[in-house]
Amino acid sequence: MGTPELISPRSPRVIAARRLAKRNFRVKERRFIAEGPQAVREAIEHRSGGEPTLLELFATVEAAERHAEITDAARAAGVRVHYAEDDVIAELSQTVTPQGLVGVCRFLDSPFEEILAARPKLIAVLAHVRDPGNAGTVLRCADAAGADAVVLTDASVDLYNPKSVRASVGSLFHLPVAVGVPVEQAARGLRDAGVRVLAADGAGIDLDAELDRGTMGTPTAWIFGNEAWGLPEETRALADEVVRVPIHGKAESLNLATAAAVCLYASARAQRAAGGCRSVTSS
């Protein structure tokens, strides 16, 4: 493809993209960074208001050649592709081993009311989740389990934190996500929409017992809390039931993402099984 012209590190476009590492600039511009071929590919395919979510793409020459189908798709979608040196990409991606592709994307969160109007059957609600890696990983788990949406409460981490975006591994572009919803509003709205609200917490009843009751085949929202201190009493009180993941071995506990995966998959199986699900491990 010849020798393309490289964008200057002092270019206004590079400077503007670099600023998106800070939340206040992300909020002001309603833009965020997505890096790596998987995320960029998903951003090209995703539409926001009828337009590609991906606004512009920065790539090293080597990465552009290796992932020519991605840069070609970006151009076909009307996205401007900028070639850059490795150090520019490293600054934009903020990772130890950048993958050579960095996209600037428009915000894509959905209004909570639209999520409710779609009559969801399975939702993950992140309440007081402060770790961006955990938030992104739970979003990925929800996507894998077939959830209809994810809700981040106003006390949770920024959805567009670069670590959250990376940890979602593209799942951010697969399902609706509402942000900044007070947990009380989330629980009330979901219940009014006919969704049963379960709080995942070590103080609740056993998940296996809940499955045995045959009630998990109904539309369900799981509230997951902060990994270090769980859910406060006032949040647990908002749920129809508080449920804990059983520990059958000697492990002290499960991390947030693992517990969320167990809960979401339990609900997904129960909802897919005729007549409900008696046990996560039953054949």
C-alpha cells in the first residue's frame, strides 16, 4: 500500500484522543477509546443513531497491514484512518503491549426506559462496583449468558473507563447498557416491568435451593455489588430475594465476575428449560 503519511504526535486529533483517558473529557466530548482488533471490529459494525459508533481509527502501518479487513471496513463505513508511530499508539492505548489499533468511539449507552420497554428477561445490575476490570468482565459474562442488558448504577465505575472497555472484550458493543441509574430506581423500574429482582450476596439463601424452588425461569435481574464489601443492607432490601452462590469446596469466596457468571448462567438455563430448572448440575 506504499508508504503512508504518519500523523504527527502533536496533531490536534492525537491530542484530542489522548485526552479521552480522563473521564471529564470523555463526558464532555461523549467519546471514548476502544483498542485492539476485536473492539475496533465491533465498533465498526455497531450503529448509534444510524451512524457507525467508530468515529476515527489510529493504526500503526504494521497493524493496518495485518488487519487490512478492519481498516478497509472502517474506510467503507466513512471512518477516517490515521497511520501513526508505535509510540503514539502506545500513548493512546495506555497498555503494556498495544495491539496497534485504537479507535475513537461515540458513547453508546441506552436510556434505562428503553431497556425496560424492551421487556427484558435477564439483566445484570452493577451496584457500587468500583473496579473497572470487574465491571467490564461482568458485562462480558452477561453477554455470554445471553442477558438482554446491563445497568450500571450511579455509584458504579465509569462504563467508558479504558480498563472497563478492554475487559469487556467487545461485549460493550453487543447489548444495551444503561448508566448512572440510582439503584432504587433500577429495582423499582424492573419490578414494575415484571422482572424479579435478586441480590447476589453471601448473606442470602443458597442458589441451589433457589433453583430447586423452580422460580428462576421468570424474567430476572441480578444485582451485583462491590467485591470487597458486597451489597449494603439498604440495597439487599430492594430485592425480592437475596441469593448466595454456594461454596462446596474450601475456597473462601468467589470473585465478583465468577459469581456473576454462575448466577447469570443459572438464570439463563432455567429460562431456557421447559418447566424450569431443578439444578445447575442436573443433566
